[in-house]
Amino acid sequence: MEKIVKGISLTKKELLENLSACFHHPDPFASMYGVLKVFLVRGYNREQMKNDLTKYMLLLREQQKEREEDLILEVFSCLVDWCGPHAKL
């Protein structure tokens, strides 16, 4: 799936690459939260993002990458409002 917004290409591949890079950041949750926020502001479909993150979590589970899976789940909770009102995306 690809969407062009004001000359910016938004793809699932780019989303997942950006999230994967966040695993090495000193504060991976804050970094991932920022990535999701930017993609949403630029027009990435919220429902598609939920689906993409769910599939990514399952892939990480299959690869036995528990830390990374937990981080994605934590930021996913902000996307689906399973968090405090201050953290909702």
C-alpha cells in the first residue's frame, strides 16, 4: 500500500523500517511514538497502521524478539486508546 501526500511517499515498508530503527534509540518508545505521530499527520491511514503493527508484532513473536514485540505493543496501545488520555495518538 502506498499513499502520496504532498510529495511524501508513505508506505508500510517505510513505516516498519522507521520503527525498526527505533529499537536502537536510547528511548525506543518515545522514538516509535514520534514515528507513528508523523505518519498519521502525513496522512497514513489509522486502520492500515493498526493492521501493519499487528502483523509486525506477530512477525517479531515468530522471531522470538520479545523486547521488540513488547515495544510495538506498548506504542500500539496509544494508537488504539488503551492508554491515558495524554498518550493517545
